[in-house]
Amino acid sequence: MSAVVVMSAAPIALTPSASTLPSPSPSCASTALSARGRNVLFLDVDGVLSPFGDRAFAPRCMAELVRVVRASEALIVLSSTWRTSSYTLRAVNERLAAVDLAHCFDVTPQLAGLGAGDTRVMEILQWLGSAAGQGVRQWVAVDDMNLAWKHEQTMRGHFVRTLSHEGLTAANADEAMALLAFTASPQ
């Protein structure tokens, strides 16, 4: 995997990642493990599992997530802002457990100093470059934010965009599964 170089007029402040913060209970599965040889799903919550105007963790969206994770055997890495507090991370893990999915494998690091879409993409790329992300078989980010807007080349073949008011649909899930099944270019 090639190194990612970020050049910005404003300095990028790195805040401690979840792996260096005290672990909430229940926390991520383990940040000491590697995702080598595994599929990874970078997951947003608002607008994906929790459509705007609908209930949090809408059952239909959770059912589609279950379908993707089971079909692809993907590990979930939380890229959502829900990763930033022990309360919301615990809520995500409880909802995953309620549908018989494993807790989040890990969370992306928290970066500051870039626009929201830029930050999310850079956080994903930094995680992929970390020890935990080395050798990932294939990855996909599922988000309602347009991560491809400034990063079309990087996100091509790795991004499924949901509509904020619909959340994760069957069509989105099918697209994510197809991207995770494609292995010609693991990263």
C-alpha cells in the first residue's frame, strides 16, 4: 500500500484515536488485532442506519447491514461521529449485538483541520495505513456524506452513498456486497 501524504495550509491536529483512549464498555472488539486478509466496512450511522426523520437504528436499515456483513464477512470499522464518545459507541455496539453482529472491530482516528468530507476520507486512509488496517482484502465506506466529491479517484470502487432520509437500502447493500466481492485491487 502506498503512503498517503496530506498537504494542507492549515495544520492537521491529530487527536487520540479510540485505541489510545480509555475503552468504553463494551468497546471495539480489539484494536490490537489486524484486519489482514479480511473485508472491512467503514460505517457511518446518521443517514445510514438512522435515516433523518426516521427512528434511530431503523430495523430495515439494520437488516440490510446484517445482510452485507454476513455475506461479505466484513469487519465493521466505525467512521461515524458516533465513535467519539463512550456513550454513543456503546449504543452502536449494543445495536449491533441486538442483531447478532460483532461489536465494531475498530474506529477510525479523529483528525481535525479539514472539511467534513475531506476529514472522513483522510481518517479512513489513515486507518488503512495503520497496523490494524494493513493487508485488508477489500474495503468499502457506506456514508450519506459525499466522500467522493473531492476524492473520486481514491473512493472509486470503495464507496456507497446513501440518501440521508432513506438510510441503507437493499440497493445500497447490494452495491456494498458487490464492491466487497471484487478483489482485483485490494487497496
